[in-house]
Amino acid sequence: MHPDLPSLNAFLKLLQQVPYLASKNLYRVTAHFLNMEPQRAEKFCQALLEAKQRITKCAICFSWQEVNYPCSWCSASARDQTVICVVESWQELIAIEKTGGYTGVYHVLGGAICPLEGIGPEQLTIEPLIERLNNETTELILATNQTPEGQATAAYIVSKIPNKQLLVSCLARGVPVGSSLEYIDRLTVYKALSERRPF
Amino acid sequence: MHPDLPSLNAFLKLLQQVPYLASKNLYRVTAHFLNMEPQRAEKFCQALLEAKQRITKCAICFSWQEVNYPCSWCSASARDQTVICVVESWQELIAIEKTGGYTGVYHVLGGAICPLEGIGPEQLTIEPLIERLNNETTELILATNQTPEGQATAAYIVSKIPNKQLLVSCLARGVPVGSSLEYIDRLTVYKALSERRPF
């Protein structure tokens, strides 16, 4: 790409694999790294490698957990351990956590079933989720994304739940807060209408 | 932010300073780094530190240049060394280069004059630019951004040019290709109208 800048090319190639750093942003981010003080770049690398070394996944909920630290959710006595919210990844967990409206625990699947990308149920943490369900579990909230893959994953999980009495719920579908019907896609309006609720 | 994940917090704090990685993107990018193979993270850090170590700025045009390599522009015999295009940063240089329509050389200012941010002419490479102008220079293209800062910088440069006979040009202002007047801001339409050209 830049014949006279081989080490820049090497870095660009790796940076390109980072999500959101396509085309235009890529050069701005590269300039950020090239312009920073060398010590700050070293600090950045240290922090990255230390995080990689120290952060693992909780053996119960599969969200991030630091070595020698308890899991922020599974070990929190203030959280309702009987309600489990199933999410595809950590980012969705954070999105739910940010609402401040959820006090139960989580289960991070690690993705969604997608045969085209070679992701089957075995690649996800569905088996540990099923094993995790016990008599104390009162509700399982399926908060996978509203995509074909996310919904197929939710359906698959439902089919695997042994206790058919367990309350299984999913997120409400409908018109996003602050938006007007005019600008929303047809299917969302249809779902909002067919799944309408008493005022 | 995440009391049980101190090394994640440390990494997040540094990642937050990278442009384009605000709020939502931040978590996705963090997940990308946490999910990658440890060897790949090390490779990323190596590439970054090597780029930091090997890439300096060309002493003439101040664009990136690798140690032991010639400057891609100043040392290119195929490029017209008598035409100098002044840009604020490397990203703008790349944007012009991508058009494939420019064969002269560049001068990277390293920003634009912005008194509010403490950036005066001395912080930029304006003095080396003026020194660079000689009798062989045929044209100076001022391609600073169409912002108050960019335009003030261009005006400042013009005031410092010793050779008043030198052809100094700036980029055309007007309606972007592919856009319709209806959606363009008033000032751009005004400029496009007042700076209209023969068809």
C-alpha cells in the first residue's frame, strides 16, 4: 500500500481487522498512534497484554472476569441469582446493565447460531446454560438480538430447556422510544401493532 | 467503571483516547481485543511499537517516512517537485493521493492555527514551508480544510510568502459531486454560486 513505509503497512494491516476502523477512520486512528508519545504507546501495549493475561471468562456466566477477582454478576449478593438473562456477547450485557433496570444475573452465549459462518450450538455456551438451570431458577430472559440468528438461537435454547414449567421471556419488540412511526421499518410497525399491550 | 475488572478498566481508559472509539464502539473494539488469540495481541503490540520506532517525519515535507527508506513524495522522481500542496495532516494527504489526480509534492502542516487550543503558527511547520519555497517552485496549493481554522492558516501562510509573484491557489469550493442543492447547507450553495465558472 505504501511501498516506502513497510512497518506502517504491517501495523495498518493489523489495525484494519479491528471493528469500526474501516477506510477513513483507519488513517485517523493510525495517525493517533503514530503521533502519540512512545511511552504512551508502550503503556497502551502493556495495558492490552496485561488485560489479555488477567481477564478470563467466568465459569458460570461466561462474562469477563479478572484473575483473583469475583465475577461482577455471579458473585454479587445484591443481584437476584434466580433470574438469568441470556445475551449474545459482553457488549449486549453492558447495554442491558446501562439501563439500570435489571438486577438479575447473565449468561453470555459468545455469539449466535449461524450455520453460514460455521457457528453451531456447540460453539456457544448453550450446554452450560441448560446445566445451570435448576429448581431455584425462576425466570430465563432471552435477550438475544432481533436478528434471524439471534432469534434462531433463542428458539434453539427454548427447545433444550428440560423444565417446561420455567418462565421463559424475551424482550419486547416495538417502536423505539423517541422515534416516529413514519421512519420505522414496516416489520417493526407490524410487530408493534400485533404485540400491542393495554395502555 | 467495572470494579472487579481493574486491568480491563486500565485498558479501556487508554482505548477511550483513540478517535472514533467512543461509547458503543468502545466495547465492541475492547471485545475484539479480549477475544483475539494472545499471540495476535502480542503481534499487534510488536507492530505498533516497531512502527513507532521506525517511522519518523520527512525533514522536507513532514509526512511519514520510514528509517532507511526514502520519502514517498519528496524522493519520487516521477513527481513534480515544483508544485507543493499544503495539507493539515497525513490523512488529508492520503485523501488527495487517493484521487489519483495530483502529481506534485506535499507539505504537512501538522494541524491548523487554533488559538483556543493553543496552536499558533510556531507549532506548525509553516516556517520550514516558507524556507522550502524557492525560485523553482511554480505553484503552492493551499489545501487546508474548509474550516475557520484551516482558512485562517491558509491566510497566514499567504501573508508569509516572500515571493509575491508565486502562483498560490486553493481548492475549489462548491457543491459536492453526487449531491443535490436541496440538501446542502446555505453557505456552500452561496459559495458555489458566487464562485461559479464557465460551463
